[in-house]
Amino acid sequence: MQTAETPKIPVGISSCLLGERVRFDGGHKRNTYIMHTLGQFFEFEAYCPEMSIGLGTPRQPIRLVSEADGTHCVGTRDTKLDVTEALTASAEDQKSWHSQLFGYILKKDSPSCGMERVKLYHGEHCERTGVGLYAARLMENFPNLPVEEEGRLGDPVLRENFIQRVLIYKRWHDELEVPTDAGWEQLHRFHAVHKLTLYSHNQAQARVLGRALADAPASEEFATFKQHYLSELMPLLKIRATRGNHVNVLQHIQGYLKHQLDKDDKQELVETITHYHRGELPLIVPITLLRHHFRRHPHPYINDAHYLNPHPVELMLLNQL
Ligand code: SF4
């Protein structure tokens, strides 16, 4: 199991979320949960695209407008101020340090940093279909990078989902993005230790990915398949893990104990999973009970699975699921 001493993971963040006074009105949007809780595990790399292109603070607000030649970002008072290219170039210029990140937390609603549902103006009418220009180029350059908005991190399921994606993306880089002669072997191991986690998101898609991996070595070059695997893995992890899917995974794990547990222990496990299913217990309870049983009755596949060996930050979040 990983410990609290595990090195912090580099994650990009909109500067205003860390309390930097970089907003158009000279204020900030400090998020104490991000700073104090996630900050224990993530090494934040803060960046404000609007400051980086020299807009200064305070400044006139900018907004996204739909023009005949595409989306522009212009001043709300002086529409001649067009920072479309500057904001996109700002993301492009940061590619080098972006490539060292394992996640990014963006400020919602911003015409620069917003990940989705940003106001896009058609004349005086607006709809929430825009994407901040800095964020758009960041996500285009790094389509597998876990990205989330601070507003959505208030939802326990989305929060756990984002953190899990960051942790798995980091593991991917540590284990698969290193020169080795044993690439296929490592990818098979990576898949095996994450299989139960993938099942909690979508069992059918996880099986398809597993089959593709099983069939691949005979016909595909490793480097090509590895990129294909990652491009399937990250969207799969983005699917919300439901309580029902977790129950299926817990029952699957329970099956490995059918010859090891006595009647009372089996009954206790069944009841614990049932209570979790009904929403009467958090996920940490059946997981802790299973971990206890597998310490006494080890099974190599289950004991190695990350599902039962969460990172400390995940362990904390399982109390809320
Ligand atoms: S949302 Fe982005 S551009 Fe706006 S102040 Fe925050 S970091 Fe700067």
C-alpha cells in the first residue's frame, strides 16, 4: 500500500483557486478544500493565462463571442481587444511544463480557463456551450490528461473520479513510459492490478479493453498498442463508478473467499455489502472488511489489486462514497 510519504503529484491549477489575486477585479477564488486537503497530496503548479498575456489586474472582463470565422475572446467594454490568439498561444507556449503534469484543475465559467459550459455570446444572446480558450488548447494538446473544474470537485463521486484518474495516469507514466524490454509484460500487469477498478466504472468496456490487450501481442507493435490502450483507458475511467457497479466488484472479490470463511464471516460480509448497496454504509466499510479477510487468506490477484489498496487520498474519499 502507498503511504502518506508518497511524493506529491504535480497538478496544474488556475492561479486564482490558490488565492492569488489575479482576477479581472483584483480578487481571487481561493478554494480551501483544494489548497488544504488535495494540497497534501498534489504539488500545485499555478498559472493564470490572462496575466501571462499581459492583461494585468484589475482589467476589463473578457468574454467568448461567436463570429463567422469561429469563437473569439474579446473585451466586454472594448470589443477591439481581441485576445483569441494570445490565449491559445499561451497554452501552446506552456506545453513543456504541461507535459510534466498528471492532472489539471481549472476555474469554471472562465473564458480562458473554463473546461465546459462557458457563456458563448451570439450578439446579445448567450448560451453555455463555450470552452475557455486556454483550457481548449490544453485539452487538445493532452487529451489523456485528467482535467476537472473546481466547481465539480464539490461532488464526492466526481472528486473521487478525478483523483483516481490522476493517480492512475501517474502510475501509467511511472510504469509504462520508461524504456524497457518487458513492455507487454508490464502492460499486462498494469491491466491486471487495475482490472477491478475498471469494472467499477464499466464492466463491459473493461472486458473489451482486456480482450484487446490479450489479442494484441501477436499482431501489434507495442508502442502503437500502448497509445491505443491509454486512449481507451482514460475515457473509461471518466465514467462514473456507480454503487451498483461497486457491489458487483465487491461480490466478485467475495467469491475468492468462499472456501476460506466460516458461516458467520460470510454472513457478516454479505450484510456489509448489502448495507453499502442500500446507502447505509460508505464504501470504505466493505473494502476494509475485505482487506482484513485477505490479510488472513492472501490471494495474489486480489492482494495486488489497487481496488483493495487505495492511495491515502482515495482511502479518505471512500468515506464519502
Ligand atoms: S480563471 Fe484563469 S484566467 Fe481567470 S483569473 Fe483565474 S487563472 Fe486567471
